[in-house]
Amino acid sequence: MSLRTWLSRCAAHFRRRSLDEDLDAELRSHIDLATEENMKRGMTALQARTAALREFGGVTQARESYRMQRGLPFIDQLVRDLRFGIRQLRGAPGFTATAILTLALGLGANTAVFSLINALLLRPLPVPHAEALALLHNDRDDDSGRRMPGPNLSFCAPMFRALEKRHDVFDGVAAFAGTMLQVRGGSGNVEIRGAEVSGQFFSELEVPALKGRVLTPQDDQPGGGSTGFGVVISEGFWRTWFNSAPDVVGRRLTIANAPFTIVGVMPRSFIGADPTRRPEIYVPLEAEPVIDAPYNAIAGGYRSWWLRVIARRKAGVSLEQANAALRAASNPILDEAVPDASWIKEARDHKFHFAAEPGSRGYSYLRQVFSKPLTAVFLLCGAMLLLACLNLASLLMARAAARERELATRLALGATRGRLIRQLLVESLLIAVLGTAAGMVAAPAVSQSLAAMVVANNRSATLDAMPDLRVFLFAAIVAVVAAVLIGLIPALRATSGNLNDQIKCGSHTTSAREKRSLLPRMLMGIEVALALMLVAGAGLLATSLSRLYRTGLGFDPQGVVNLGLDMDKQSLEGDALLRWYREFGEAMGHLPGVRNVTFAAITPIQGGVWINNLHSTVSNGDREIYCNGVAPDYFKTMRIPLFAGRDFLWSDTPSSGSKIILNETAAKYLFPGRNAIGQHVAGYKDAAYEVIGVVGDTRYTSIRDSAPAEGYFPITQGSEKKASYTTVVRIDGPAAPMAAAVRALTARMAPDIPAPTMTTLNSDIDESISSERMMAMLAVFFAGCALLVTAIGLYGTLAYATARRTSEIGIRMALGAHRTQVVAMVFRENAWIAAGGSLAGLLAALLASRALASFLYNISPRDPWVLAESVLALIFVASAASLLPALRAARIEPMQALRTE
């Protein structure tokens, strides 16, 4: 077809009404002229018109032929098929609602999880030419010469500065580090999400400022530029803090009690290099000693690994070329950045080198944590969608069997098989589109809820999981695939076979071909097997999560509230700050509902780590001891048992001698077979500590890990001048009513610090296993949906099959069959399917369970009890779904059944 013909047909398609009117007028004129000619030959008016119509041929056929030649017949047929499909679905509201809801569950869940995967794992940074970005890391080999698993994405300042000067294959190299900034507001310091960035950060990301300018290498100098340190703020921060003031550039902003000058405003679309943080303020890297005071990561040199490094490859430079250049530069950079010869030798022994990976998506810690769980959840979603499609294919097959006479009649009247298959596929596509639309309505809310679970353990993180073009394209592809999966096999099967047999068979009878067909039973068997796999997987994950919660923590988290205090930027230090902590604890103790108050440097299960190498005169060398700094009453507040000795006192100052309390594991190692009380342990530079107590073991960083050897030091003997401790409070009743009183007390006693962050220890534990919780919750949800969908499928196909066997059942009952025999006969239809599917699903679950092994805690992936309970659950659901059609069949009246046809 030429372009001109195609354009003409397109134009005619949109002028159908006027062209039809012109065609009718022309046909009428032609027939009228022929009628007049016949009347001139002596015919009557009726005879003349009849003869004219006979000579002309079929008017309707001529009209249809003209329409086929002038327009787009495929679109016309598609529109007619859509209208017919809509009428068919409206005529079966129960089936339509079931089909749409079933697909909405599968498609909606897949779209929601894909939205989260897209936001965290797939979506590139909204910057020009993001594909040219590279994320740098360092690799090394283990002692056997094998590459160690996973790259190290952290850099120290000296190594970054050396890389910054060596970028033959890069247009530039930039570093960044996320942080929480204390910004002076109208009511004191407020914590704001920020980022410390090097001078080339903005030029590498190639996003210009909305107002003013971006930070440059001249800003990233010790002390900043000529007017001090400059900062760049986000558009959102500009609008909320400065009310969109046009003169914001040049204004002062007090950060960490130091003045900074605003030099630019970044547009709302710019989110930085970490899509899960979205900083509101960007400060120069060299401002870190001011921002993080009294700490100084830059001065820490090669011992402080805190930076992420991103670079933009030069035009024409591949990632392989960049990696080759980085490997060649690794040894010179080591020599330049690290003054410790032994450290360099060890690094070279392990083949330390720099490398690059695609950086179009930026860097995200959450991506590393949740990539495997999200992939596993997505596979569960895929299984759920396949289950829904198999279910609908079975229902459509049973429904099409009931329409055999209609379809056979249409074939006998001249319809082609391809035409009927297309019309049946259009019905399936309608179901898929409606199911997708219903799923898309709920998908954004579900994906945002999942995103909230992902970032729950990081208060400074954010994740935008709203759908974008990629998500809508995914939903469209899945809808088309689902339409083909649910419609193709039923359409092919419904239009095959002998026309005479199909026309003879009534809608309430079952043909011999249908009785012999294994395909419907195979589809339902596969559906049962998939459902069993999902149920077994959910059972394993739920049992694992339950055992995680029941594991012995060594302390009682119920009723414990943690108040995070940030004391870095206030004026008190040393003994004066310790007195403030004691006074604050006493004031907290007078609040209603408070039972105990104490302080800790590290709260359990929140991920903080402090390790010392300690030894004693009787121990077999040094032992890594996990440490913590705590105040008096810590063990009482946490309900950690004190086995021997005493607790710390506020009078345990440096002048009274260094003290330590060991847990049971540490005491047994450092003093095997001896009483540890009164003994001494030695640590860094042989500093000696007297053991004054032995307490019970507790989990430290994770409830998955066993309790380590642990030592507790008194905060009264700490060396930090401005230590920020967490206030640990045990209360009676809910924590929420105490929040306002805590904020008021903190504002009165320490007006220069941000409001304390308040969390319960139970919520901290929940958040520490957020990936396990997410997987278990979604797996249980999918398992429930799988059981529901399987029940619907078994019920629907058996109900259709039973309805088509009405005459057969009537004859059996007329010949003396008992109702219990009829119930057993119908019930057996699904019993064999459920049994075969369960056996296949059990074998598949045993094979696939290995994939879940890394997600399980204290349970075998082949746990016989979980697998047995899964089989029993599926058998129960299958029995319940089969019982109603069986009982309905038993109520069939023989005479009424025989009159059905």
C-alpha cells in the first residue's frame, strides 16, 4: 500500500458518516434509474424495482465492499469486537468482576513492586548524559588471591584528592558525603538533610543553578573563598525557609554555629548523586571540620573512609578503558595518599586497585541492602501474576466450552477461525486492560508504603516510588502479555474440533473431546503447584521472622524509649557536660510514667560498632571485644542481669581508677575458669581497666548475629569533650504522650541543640530487620492471594464443568445414583487435580527453597513442618472450593435435567 493510498484511507476513516451518506445516495440513484428503465419496458413499479435490485446484486455486500476499499477495515472490526466484548462481559458480571479483581491483584502487585525497583535500582539520575557517569570504588583480593566479594565504595580524603588530580580518562572527578546539618532557625538549631561536595561536583553533574551559581573548586578550599564558605541550597529549601525571596543569593545561613553565604539555588529536579537522600543544602568538602566539629574526618587522613566518588568519562572513553587507567594509577596514588609504609605493603599484597562501575544511577546505600530482597519479592510477584493468568485461562476455557455451539455456528456461517480467535483475544485484552487499570489505581499507594518500609531505618533517607514512563510501559507490556496468556489457549481450543459435533452438543452437555482433554486439568494442576510454592515460601519466611522476634536478645525492649541527643554544637564540654547529663537524667526521671533513665554511647541493634582489642594476664592473646559507654543504671533500665560485682556509679571518675564491666562471654575468654571481679584487662597502649562486674550477654549490631564478647566502660571516664549520648528511658504506658514533655524539657535545658529524635527500642528492632519484615509480609500476602485465586479457579472450572454435565448427572440419578455418589463423583474432579498439583508443587518447592536460604534465620529451607502445613492449607482450600459445586450437582432434579436440552 502506497503512502498516498494509506493517507487517503486514514482521511476516509474519519469521514465515514458523510461518505456513507454519499454512497447511499449514489446507490439509491443507480437503483432508481434502473427502476425507471424497467418501467419504460412495461413493468409495474414493484416488478421494475425488484428487477433492478436483482440486476444490481447485494446492496449490503456492495456497501461493505466499498467500505473495505476506502477506509481502515481492521480498526472498524476492532471497534466492533470491542463493542461485542463489552456486551459479553456485561452479560456475565460475576465472571467479569472475578476476572478483573484477580488480575488487579497480580498486575497491581507487580506494578507496585516494579515501581519500587525502578526508583531504587533502575531510574537514572536526572542529569544530562547520565550514562557517561562512573562510580569509583576500590577492590582487593583476599589471602588466596581471589577477588573479595563486593567493592568498597568508601574513599578517604587523601586518596580522593590524588584521584582528583589524575583524571586522564575523565572530564573530572568529584566526591560527596551525605550528612545532617544543624541549621539555625527561628526556634534554635534544626537538622536538615545536606551533602558535603567537592568543587567539581556540580560541573560533573552538568546541572546549572536556578539562581546564582554552583560551588566551584575555589569554594572548596580550607576556609572557603574570600567571603568564607559558600553553600548552595535546593529550590524547596529556598521556598520554605526564605519564602522564595529573590535576593536570597548573598544571604547568610548559620550552619553548625558558623556563618555560611548562599551562592546559589538548585532547581527542584536536581536531587544530587544519591537519589535516596535528596539534600537541601550543599556545603564544600573543606567545610567538614566545621560541619562535623569536634570531629575532623579530613584530618583523619587515610584512616577516615567517608567519601563517595563519582566521575564523568570523557567522550569516546569506555568503562573498560577507564578501569585500565585507574588500575595503572593505583600504586602512584597509594604512595601519594598514604604515609604508612606497612599499610601500603599490605594493600599491595592484596592487589589493592581502583575501579569504576556504571554511575548513571548514582550511589545509594539502600540499593546495596535491598537489591536482593526486592529481586526475590519481584519473583514472587511474577509467580503470583502467572498464577492469576493460569486461573483466568482455565475460567475462560471453561466459559468458551459453554459457548461452543455459538462459535461453531459462526464458523459454519462463514466466519474464519482467525477472525473468531481475534475476537476472543479482544475479550481477553479487555479483561487485562480493566484489571491493569484497577491494579494501577492501588499501585502508587502500595509502592509508597513499600518505599516507607525501605527507608524506615534511615530517618534522613527518602525514596520517590511514584510511577513514571518506565512503570507505565511495564504495566502496558504486562497487560498485553497477560491478555495473550489468558486468552490464546482458550481461543485456539474453542475454535478447533468438529463443527457438527460442536453444534449438536448443547451448552449443558460435555463432548467426548472435552472429557478426554488433559489441557484444562494440566493448567489447574500447574496453578495448584504454583500456589503451593508461594504458600511454602511464605511459611518459611514467616517462620523465620517469628524466630527472629523470639530469639533471646539479652535485654527487655518492651517499654524502652531512646532519645537521640546531638550535643556537638552546644558550649558545654568535659565535666560540665557530664553534670548536664546527670541533671537531665534526674529531670527526666520526674516526668510522668518514667521508671528508669540512663545514657549509652551505642544503643543495641542500631548498627553502631565500637571494637577494642583487650587481653588479660591469663588470656590467650588479644580478643576483639565489642564495647559500649554507659551510665549508671544502664543494666537496670535495659533489664540485663548482673551476675557478679556492681554497676557503675556517677562517682566512677578518672581519679578513682579505670573501670570496666564484662559480659559473660568476654569474662569467660579473658579469665577462663576464674572469677573476673577485681581482675584487670589491658587495651590500647596497655591501658589497664579493673573489672567491677559481669553481666549477661546481649545482641549487639543485629538480632541475627549471636551475642559477642562485650565490654562496658563508664561514660564518666570518657575522653570525648562533647560526647553525644542516647538517653535510654524505661516507661510505663505509651511513648507518644511523653514526646511533648521531652521536647519542652530539652528546649529549656539545652536550647542550642536540635529537638531529640525519639524512637522506641521495639521500633528500632523492627527497623533493623525491615527487609525480612517486608519479604515476610509480602510473601504472606501473596500466599493468601494465591490461595484465594486457586480457590476461585477450582470453584469456577468445576462449576462450569458441572453445569455442562447437568443432563449426564440427571440420567445417573434417574438410573438410581445416590446424591452422595454424585457429590463424590464431582468432588473427585478437583481432588485429582489438587493432589497432582500439590505433589508437583512440593517437588518444585523443595528445589526452589534453596533460593530462600540466605533470607532465613534458624530454619531449614526444607523444613518438613512448614511444607506439610502448606500442603494441608492448599488441600483445605481445594476441598472448600470443590464442595459447593458438588453439593449443587447433588440437588439436580432428574426430570428437570433431562428437559434441559
